[in-house]
Amino acid sequence: MEWLREHPDVRTIRVAAADLNGVARGKRIPARFADKILTEGTKFPFSVLNMDIWGEDIEDSPLVFQAGDPDGLLLPTERGFMPMPWLEAPTGLLPIWMFHLDGRPYEGDPRQALARVVDRYKAAGLTPVVATELEFFLIDDSGGQLRVPPSPRSGKRRTGAETLSLRALDAFDRFFTALYEACEAMDIPADTAISEAAPGQFEINLMHQADPLKAADDAWLFKLLVKGLARRYGFAGSFMAKPYEEWNGSGMHMHFSVLDAQGRNVFDNGGEEGSEVLRHAVAGCLAAMPGSTLVFAPHENSYDRLVPNAHAPTGIGWAYENRTSAIRIPSSGPKARRIEHRVAGGDVNPYLTVAAVLGAALNGIEDKVEPPPPIKGNAYEQGLEQLPGTWGSAIDAFAASSEIRRIFPAHLIENLVMTKRQELHYMAELSDDETVELYLDTV
């Protein structure tokens, strides 16, 4: 309540949780009733965290008619209140997550799934340190065709790719200034911004966190912020994996290391190659990659990004300082030795993605498995085992994966498979334009 007392102009609040697609589901509540939310929580059906991308119930889901569509209990996360700078009226946002009425965590909640993985690390005396890099597009979707929005500064459109261009950043200086101010207000640790390889495409790095839940919160909230704030400037901010057929898509690269109980990086052996534990973690990530592709590429459009020679990985391999590989070990000082996982698109649910990567790495650490030799050169030309190339095959691989069953609870696996099979069925009815319209703002 202290935050609300410090912001007496806030008259309404939103309470919101992430569903399986990462879509915010929640309620609008007058601020004068906030104390009740903090002490008692709120309720909505378990099935709300298991909606399809259109916000529809999953047909034949046991959560709905079979069970009577019962309520779960939504309680505040440790994040607390924060502003919603993309709204005109001063408004507070309170992130929440789902429990059973008796206080047990609800296993269909993606944030609870990540907490479950973090608990596995804690039991092993380990702490993951996580950072994300999020790519997104600024898009003018006001006409019949997607295009780069005019610069709020000059009124001109930049139609070419301008990788690491200060001019491209400066063209949207007002937007990025507002975005960084909003990140500061929301405690999202936004670091470097760059222009990327496609027109109107940018990347912002979020600083590493020794709390994976905080890191995933940061990524989820950042996506909400970019999408909401861009609309205030008259264009779309989209994390859709590949809005333009002729240009590269957007990813969410994840960097992580692991600390022991004394705070030492267990990936560090004092040299450039990293420790035995690093290799075990890499092996675990590689083994789980076919099954976890659905998490990293959750939508039909996701597979347009995962094509050869488009700066997105297609083969299951790892390498040192090589951006064509699915897993890259960046050059760094030994104490900063880390793994970069490069498969996920910008359209992912950050909670599921962080859980899938960390869970797979811990599988490898626990099993002490060795990876194949690191590749050298162009990963697209190595003859590697390939990621599932279609949405349907990724759904099947996720459902059948023994590695996935070690990471996620059976209830969440069942829910996600039913959700994606329903979406796969109904997406077949949409035109290309309708597909873009659907994904542009939702993911």
C-alpha cells in the first residue's frame, strides 16, 4: 500500500497474470479496494490461464465443463505495485499468480512452473543468473500493408535495414526516451538499445538478475510496456516472430550462468573453454531442444523465423563465439563465463522459456552428460540434427519428450498441448493478413 500512498493520483489498478501464451489476464479494480487484494487476493477460473490466442476456452479441457470451471486464488507476486506509463490516466499494475484455494501453487501457471525449476536449483545449492535480449519491431499498421512508421522526430520513413545505426535510434528518440523512463519507473533494468537488421527493428538488453523469476518478470513486463507505449505514439510495438516475409525475424536470446553456495560461477574454470559443469549444462540444453522447440516457437508464425541463413538457429548444436549456432558461449572474462541460448523468438512466454532453458541445463548438470564437440564455421552447413520444422511436429515433440516431463508438471504439459492443437486447427482458417493481424499485438 505504500506505493499507492506515494501516488495519490492513482484511482484504478490492474491485477494481471500471464497465461500460457504470455497474454495478460486480469481485472480492473478501484484503488480504494487495493488493500483487500493485497490481503485476500482475487479469484478467477483456472481455465483463464489456459485460453487460446483468441482468448477462447480450450474445447474439451477438463478445467472447464468437466470440473465446473472452478476458481483459483490469485495472490500478488513479490513484485508489488508499479505504474502503467502507457495509459493516459495514472494507473497501478499489480502482478499476480495463481494458487489453489488451499494455498498450493497451481501447476498450470507458467510463473509457478518457473518457480518449480528455481526450487530444483535451490535444492542443489545453485542459483541461476539470467539476462534476456529482446528484439521487436516498430510498425505502422494503419494501412493495408505493414511498413516502418514515420519518425516522430522528422516525419520520414526509413525503409532499409540499418544495423547498429544511431540515425535509426535517433529517429525514434522521443519513443525510446519515454521507454527508458517507463522502465525506470517499473524497475525494469533496460540496458543497451540498438537498431537491428530489419527496418524498424530494435533490440534492448535487460540486465542480468540472480533471481530468474525477476528476470522473467522483467521480460514479460517489458513486452507489455513496449506494446502499450508504442500505441501512444501512433504505431505498433510488436514481438511477432516474423512480421515481414523478406526480413529477418525477432528473437529473445537468453544468457545465463550458475552460482554455487559461495557465489562462484560454476561455469568458470579460469580458461576460455569453461568448466565441465558448463559442458553438462550445454548437453542438457541440446538434449531437450527438440521437445522444447514448442516453447521457443509457440505460434504458427514462429516457424517463418526458423529458416536457414536468417540469423535464427535451425540445427541442434553449440559453439564458442558463433552466432549461427543454437547455443553460443560468448567471449568474456572467466568469471563472466555463460551460455547464450539463441532459439527463442520474441513471441514467447518468458516464464516458460526461462523455465525450459534452466530446466534443461539442470537436467544435464544432474546427469553429468557430455555434449558433442562444438562446431566451427557456419552451423547451417554442418549437417546437424534439425529443430522441428513445423508447428505440428513441435507440438508432438513437446508432448512426447521425456526431458520436458522432467522440467514441467504433467498438468501444464497437457494444457499447453491442448491449447496449441486447438490453435493449429483454427489457424488453418485464417488468411495471411488475418494471421498478421492476430499476432501483431497479442504476442
